[in-house]
Amino acid sequence: MTKIKALVMTRVSSSGQLESSPDQQADACRVFCKAKGWEVVALPKSIRRDISGTNEWEDRPDYHEAVRLYTAGKVDCIVTA
């Protein structure tokens, strides 16, 4: 049986949350994926550090990159916390 390939994506609302929040979110997502038996295949730093509190969807390149990876079949799901 093929494992589910997961991309972990974190986000924060402000630059003040960048110190620990993304790492804590990523850790929680990894624990979730491990419990499900999924393989985390993508956790790019460019995606991990998405500050989205005031951005419109079209102004979130990291979000669009995650969707591109999913659409291209590089990952089976996107996991966020």
C-alpha cells in the first residue's frame, strides 16, 4: 500500500509570530501525519513561513505553490495547523 504524501503548511497572521509558532505548527502536523501513517514529503521553508493575516488570496505565493504541488500530484494532501 502506498503511503499518503503530505505537504505541511503553516501560517501566521503577523511577523511577530514567526519565532516559534510555525515550528510548533509544523511539529503538530508531523505528529498528526505520523499517527495517520502518512509521509511528510514537503515542508519547504518558503511555504512554512507564510504570513497571511492581511494578504488577499492572490497575494499569497506560498499558498499558490502548495496548490501547484498538489495539482501536479507531488503531494496527496496539504496539512495545516
